[in-house]
Amino acid sequence: MVQIKNVHTIAVSDSHGEDASWYDSDEEGCGPSGQDREWQKRSQHLYNSGYRGGITAGQNASVQEGFNDGFKDSVLAGYKWGLVRGVTR
């Protein structure tokens, strides 16, 4: 049976009913705890993912805008070319 007594102590009862306690090596002031490191890692991962998503969305919007402008410019030329080709047949 495992019981968590506090943040730094874990008590485990062995098969004889005796308690054996282990203490974390993290002492106050020795750096970030495991939970803090995990939070920092996940926070950085989400920040990077959001940044990449924003860059991709910006690129897609820019490409779409360029396509729309090019399409508007080419429609008239394509229409005129179609008329010329249709008349010559």
C-alpha cells in the first residue's frame, strides 16, 4: 500500500506491515521540482506549437491573398484568349 504523507515523503508498507520511508533529494533552494520542470516543459511546448501555428496561418493567408490577386488579374486575359480562340475555330 502506498500513501503520500506530504510533498517530500512517500511511505510504503511492506509485506510485514513495516513502514519504509524515502525522501526526495530535492531540498528547498536546490532548483525547480519535478512538477515545476514538467510545467515549464509543457508550457514551452505549447508556446512553440502556438507560434508555429500562427506562422503557418499567416503564410496561408498571405498565399491565399496572392492567389486571389493573381486570379483577378488573369481572368480578364483568359476570357479574352478564350474569345479569340473560339472565333478562330
